[in-house]
Amino acid sequence: MHAFEVLRDPVRRRILELLADGERASGAVAEVIGREFAITQPAVSQHLKVLRDSGLASVRVDGARRIYALDTSPLQEVDAWLERFRRFWEPRLDSLAAEIARGKRRDT
Amino acid sequence: MHAFEVLRDPVRRRILELLADGERASGAVAEVIGREFAITQPAVSQHLKVLRDSGLASVRVDGARRIYALDTSPLQEVDAWLERFRRFWEPRLDSLAAEIARGKRRDT
DNA sequence: TAGTTATATTAGCAAATCCTAAATTAACTC
DNA sequence: GAGTTAATTTAGGATTTGCTAATATAACTA
């Protein structure tokens, strides 16, 4: 599944924001999301599965708990797709600053 | 409609790529997309409507033609959402370069 | 004006999405 | 082991999506 399909859902975007602050148990995620979006724990679990299957999150077992962590590779792809559009809003920079700004060619 | 919902569809992402190269008549878009994705002209027209309604494209009338142009504000929102995740893959830079890289605080 | 070209809109359908409720799995605790 | 806690999975349904075919609108062209 393409990252954009995963990111389409606001619940999943919010889960990723939570995971960006550090790993969390499934239940801790479900508690926050359930409160913010008024959905049940199984619904959150299903969203976590989508994140797992699409490579945006990984799980670690800790006793009866499942600890979720963010995996950012698919987000990097999204970032790369946006690259071709940035010229429409990013300020023009001189060439060295531009190279740094784009995070490119740091060692070529 | 949130930009991420619009970007979810690969046809619409491709249309935005085309428009990034310059404005195009509806028919010209339909020709390329129809060939690449094997869908009909009305289907493309419906996607163009979604892009219009979500503020990602604007139209100009030229006789019987409708000329579409890219509007990037919603893409900037996507870019902004990604910002909080960039620290996971962007190289650490010294503070001045980081400011430039993030395109922030250019005049404060 | 009649026909053609360019494009949008509508109706309807198949597939996908996201939810809840119920059932299941697995690990702790007494 | 029995009960409890943590989490996932499954079944089913309402809603949304994206398509095609048909139709409509509007502007050129002979």
C-alpha cells in the first residue's frame, strides 16, 4: 500500500504524530486516539495493522503488551515526491545554500 | 477535502505532476492520463473536479477549452505536516545551515 | 443553422474503506 | 488452573470512491 493511501486517514496521521514523540504500547495509543476520535480500541488496532503492513510502524513484544515505533521510510518517499513541487514555494537560495537546503550531494 | 485525501489517488498525483510542468487544457491532460491509466475522458474530468474543489488546481476558460493550472497551497500544508518527521532522516546540520535548510526564520 | 469539438455532469454500480460487536489469542496474577 | 488484562482478528454493514455509459452544455466551423 502506498504511503499516501495510509496518510489519507486522519486517525492514522495522528497515530504517527504520537509515535514521533516516542514508542508507545498499543493500549496507550488506543487511549489517546479513542478519546480524540471517539472510536473503539479494535478500530485503533486495525489502524495500527495498516501502519505495520505499510512499513510505517514496527512492533516489539513486551509481555502482554505490543510496543509500537515509528518507521519513516515511507514518509521519506512522500517527502521525495513533494520535492518537484517545492520550487513553487521555497525561496530561491544561492547554490551552496540550496544544496544544503535540499540535503543533497553532501558527499559527491 | 484534505490534501492527503486528494493525493491518495495515483491518477490525481500524476495530473499534479503534469500541471507542475505548466498549465494544460483538460483535453491534453485527459489524453496523457487516459493513455497511462486506461481511463476515459469523463473519469479524468471528475479527477480534475476533485483537484479544483480541493484548491489544488484552478481553471481558466479559453474558448471551448478549459486550461488547468497548479495551485500549491494544499501541497505546502502537506509539506508542513511532514516537517515534524524530517529530523528522523535529515542530516544534522550546523545551526545556520539548519535554518536555511528548513527555510525558516529568514527575517526574524 | 447544422454539425463537430471540447468538456462537464449525471446515474448507477462494483469495490474499497472504516467502523462496531463478537470472538479469539496470549500473557500476566491470584 | 481460573480469572483478568492486553491486544488482535473476524464478520458484517453503512458509506465512500472511482469508474463507465449516457447525457448535457457550450463554443467553434462550415
